[in-house]
Amino acid sequence: MPERRVSAAQIESAIRELRGVCGARVVADESGLIQEIHVLVEADRNPKQAVRDVESALLAHFGVHVDHRKISVAQKSQSSKHSDPMRLRWRDVQIAQEGTRAVVSVLLERNGAVFRGVASGVRASTQIPRLVASATLRAVEAAHGLCERFGLEDVSTTTTVGGYPVAIVLVSAVRNQGEDLLVGSALVRQDVLRAVGLATLDAVNRRVSAFACDSEPQGEAAAMLPTEETTNSTI
């Protein structure tokens, strides 16, 4: 099938939207046909899967079939990925239904240790993103030994920037010296709830180290359970 002629910039933009992709470069000939595609991915991304993702994305977005031999993938080093040992990273979100309520558990990871945050509220589609953000804040607090330092102000999943959907989270941060408003954002790729969690981390990750600990960090081994007070404060 002949390749449909689209700009290199369009193709690079679509590839950068794929999970784990850090950068993309497309080389085309004078007629616009793709000759090479170079992709940089995170250290934990499987290169063969990344190639398949690129092939599928270009076919789905532009109807363009690219021979996999034209796609080269480079990975970031592990040391680059974990250059900040204190930085929390998104791991997973789990949602359980209990009648008309939803219980959201968010798992964050740091240096192999897993931290859980839990939030529950009315099982409404408009509330689930808020619960994910709240549970993410609880997990951040658990990881840093903090108690009720972050409050969720607002969550938006309908904002677009340059035509791309973006999740935006507004968080209040309370310290003895006063309070701040923090904002974080993340592109919505394939999973809007993951984007909400990443936006929440983006808001607090760089600021949380300035907070004095209230207690010892509580990892997964501590079997943290949501108290009634925590549950009621999430909505």
C-alpha cells in the first residue's frame, strides 16, 4: 500500500503521544516518503513493543503503513530514569465498587517501595477523577510521612492545549508557615485517570520535600487502611 503523505511534524507529534516515548525524529525524502523513524523511549519500555506501537499509531492516525525496519528505538539508561531517588512514580490505580460508592486505591513507587493512598465517595463518573487525585495525595503523604497536608481544590479533564487533551489538578498545600496553591498537568494519552494521577504528582512532587515529616513514611507493608475521617474528606 503506498504511503500517505503527511508531514514529519505530524508524525513526530503522534509518536510522542505514545506511552513511554520521550522523543521522536522522522527522516523523509524529497517527496515526503518516510525513510527513517528514530524514537527515544524510557528505560522500562520494551523496544519491540515500542516499534509495534509506532506502526499501529501511524496506521490508525494517518493510514500510513511503515516497514518496521525503518523504525529504530533507543532507550534511556536506568540511571537517567532514577536520577532523583526521592521522586515518586505512578504505578497503578484500582477502583472497587461498593453499592453506590467507589473506593479508589492509588499505588506510587519510590526505590522499590510501594505506597498506597485510598479515597472513597459517590460512584459517579464526574467524581472518579477527583477520587483518583485525592487518593494520589494520600499516597504522597504516606510516602513522606505527612498527615493531611494536601487538599484537592479542583480537577479538569476537559482542557485542551494545542488540540491535545490535558488533565489539570489544583492542590492546596498547608504548612505551619501558611498555605500555597499548586497546579500540575499531564497529557491525556490513553488513560484519563492515569493522566489525573500524573498531574497530581506534577503538582506536588517538586514541593513535597520541603515539608517536615509528621511521622515515619508508610509503605505497602504497613497495610494502610482508609479511616472514616480520611474517607469523608475526599469529596
